[in-house]
Amino acid sequence: MNKRQALDYLIKNNIQFQLYEHPAVFTCEEAEIHCKHVPGLAVKNLLLKSDKGQFFLVVLPAHKKLDMNQIKKLLEVKKLRFASAEDLMRLMKLEPGSVTPIGLINDKNKEIELILDNNVKDAEMVNFHPNVNTASVSLSKKEFEKFLNSLDRKARIIEL
């Protein structure tokens, strides 16, 4: 899925957003440098896979470090690792470095459970890649909720 398809989805579902172009960013550190002009909460998005083949898209503020032991307990799984590039492409049609909740529009079988840190859910404005890491879209809290509703899926809200 490309940026145009992601933006078309948002437009088709009447989700208001602001688009910001920037150099490709692969890490939160790079985003800090190249995305200073993007208002709102910067997040990191991690596609994780359990030992039983369950997938979780964990979205948390960019400044937070994910405690793998804590998340395993919260998700009630014994083992958890990053999903492979092949899993990412099969489930979300995304390349590594471009993981975003917007990629869930391609998860037609709803194989991925969305896990949101409570700070992301409560943010007045939040930023995501539109399926490419050379741009960001800013969504207000209301518009992010509208986006989640458009997917017809519930997010699990937890404190990470």
C-alpha cells in the first residue's frame, strides 16, 4: 500500500488530517531530527508476534521504551518477538520502517490486535506515517477515534 491509497482511505472516510512531508525516517531518533515541524504526539509502532502466532500492533509514545517483560504479562503470552518483514508485508502491505495503524486497513482478516498506550489514546493530536516513512499525518483525538471506528475494531488500551 502506498501513501496515496492511505490518504484516499482517510478522505473517503471523512477523516480530517494534516499531511507533513519529511526525509525518510527509520528510527525515533531520526524522526526527532526530521519531524520537528510536525505538531502532536510522535509515536512508535511495533508489530509483535507471539510464540502462538498472534500478532499485536503496539503503539506508544516515541519517548517511551517498551518493557518486553511487562507487555508479555499484559498480553498473557510467554514469548514475544518482532514480526518478520514477510509478516509485515503479508498482513499490512508495509515495508519495515513504515509500520503504522493506517496499515491496519489491509488487515482484512483482523489478524492483528491493536494495543494503544493510554497516552496515545488520550493525546489531543497524534502522528502516524501514511504507510510510507517519508511523510506523517496528524490526526486530532476525535479524528483518530473516527479512524479506529472506520476499521470496525477495538483497540486494547493499556499503560506501558
